Amino acid sequence: MGAFVNKYAFELQQAALDLEVAMNSSRKVLDAATAADHSNAFAGPEVESRSKVIVALESAARSVRSARRQFDHLVDQAQGDAEQSLEDSADTLGRRVGDMTPVLDQAKASLQSAVEQREAATAKWHSDDKANSTSSKGDAVSRMQALAAYVKSAQAANKARTAAAKETVDASIAKADKQLAAKVKEMIADLMAAEQAEIRDLRGPLTFSVKLLRGPKKNKRAGNKGKAISEGCGEARGEGGIPTSGQTSCNIRSKAGFEAISEACCEASIQGLGRSKDAEDHFTKCC
């Protein structure tokens, strides 16, 4: 961005210098025309035509002085826009990685260094032959009219060049800002992807450690035995407590034994252990 601001400063300097060259060369032509007129008249076409040139020259001089005064302001404004772009990107990235002040200060210093190089690339002074060629055509009146038109065109060209330079630097900074924002967004996406990868890598050892803390899973055989006991108790009871032909002899031997087996089996089911010592003893003695 510093190169854009530097080029903008050079364009402003060159535009003002070109207008000043045109103004100075036109003034020389006017002075020569005034010296060549020995009539000492205070009115007439020639005097009027020279007066128009004087007015055009005064307007051009005001434009040059205004350009000189506004030069630093315009350059500082463009530099401020560039710095604001850097600050916005640094602020966005800083929300992810922390304080970006040292990096931002370094970037601003580089920008300032690039802008200050405009002193080494000063505008070039050149001679203006157009004003001299304009004054050599036609009579004195037509020459002064052409000279006044030339000064006005030079002033208009200066204004157009200044505006074009402003549009160019604004567009260049905006484009650079957009590219920088896209780069910052890409960097943030890469950081988020790296963070997710680290989290996935940590989940494996963490899950293994949790499994070690929980210990091995309980054997399901005890539950299966409890289920078998419950089913055996149900068969022992039969439907409605009436023995069937497929049941063992203990089911009809003692009503107290039947009630003991049922109570032991129910206790094993309530405890949820799938295994009861009393139930197994009763079931073994019965069967």
C-alpha cells in the first residue's frame, strides 16, 4: 500500500508542476507581447486580449498554490486509509492469535518508509514549447486569445489529473484491503482447522484414560444366570401355583419350599445382580 501512496504523491506533484510550467511559459509570452506593443493604449482589442491572459494566469496560479497547500493533507489522508486497512486486519486476526500490536507497528513503519521515498522521486521539471508555438500564430489579438485558452486547458488538465490520481489510489487501497482481508480469513480458517486436528488427536488418549479409570466391564454371565434362575422359579411356580407334569418333585413336596424359592428369586431380581446365593441354594436343594 505504501507504493500506491507514493505513486499518488508523485502524481500530485507532477500535475502541479506541469501547471506551473505552463503558467510560467505563458507569462513569458505575455510579457513579450506587452513589450512589443508600443502604442501605450489603455483600451482596445489587444489590451483586452492580454487582460484575459492575465486573468487565466492568476486563476492558474491560485490552483498551483492550492495544490501545494493540499498536497500534504491529501497524501496523509491516503496514508491514513492504508493504515486503517492494516489496523482492521490486525484487529480481526488478533481475536484469534492475541495481541498484534508489534506486527502492526512494523507494518506501519514500512508503510511510512515507502511513502517517504517520494522525496527521492520528485516531479520532473520540463520546458513548455506549446505556449511559444501558440504565440507565433496569427496577429497579436488571436495569439493572446489562444494563449488564454491554453492556460485554461492546462488548469483543467491539472484538475482532472488530480481527481484521477485520487480515484486510482482509493481503488488501489480498496483492492489491497480486500486481498488482505481474504488472506486474514484464510489464515483464521487454517488456524481453526489446526485447532480441530489437535482436539481430535487429544480425544484418543483421553478416551483410553477414562476407560482405564472406569475399569473392565462387568461380566454378563451373572445376569444370564439370574435370568435362568428367574425362569426356573417361574417354571417351579407354574401357572397359578399348580404343578405341571414337566416339573420336579420338589414343587409338590412342600409349599414352604415353593414359597422360599419364589422369595429368593424375587430378591435376586430386585437387587439387579442376576445372582443370589439363597436362590441358588434353594433351587439346588429343590431340583
